[in-house]
Amino acid sequence: MASIQVSPNSSRLKALKFALEMNIDMLNDMATDPMWYNPTDLRMLAGKSDEEIRTTMHKNCNEVYENIDRLIALQFLHAELNEIK
């Protein structure tokens, strides 16, 4: 992975923080979305076998966990960037 040097008041640092904050906001809003079902999704699941329902739920749970892991990693990176002085 490439690395860049940033100074405390550089435009690069400000842009990087802004991009991170936007991604954090987005993930905060949508991290658990795969676990919520609208009526159409529920009707579709209702017509499936128990195994297919379990598979779908498992896949959606994994996606939520991955989103939360990403969110945590972004929060740590944001904290590190805020420490640059």
C-alpha cells in the first residue's frame, strides 16, 4: 500500500479527514441495512425453504459484520489523523 506524507494543516489532510468523515457517516447510516427487510423481501423469503432462509440471513449477517468492521477501522484511522500535530 502506498503512503503519503501530510502536514498538520495541509489541504491533503483536510481532504482526507473530510472523505473519512463522509464514509463514516454513510456507514453509520447503512451498516445494518442488510438486516432490515421490506415487505417485498419478506414475501420472497417466505416462499423459500428453511435452508435458503438461513443462507440468506447468514449472508446478510456477514455483510453487517463486515460493515461494522469497516466502520471501526475508519473510526480508528480518523482518530489517528486527528492526532497529527
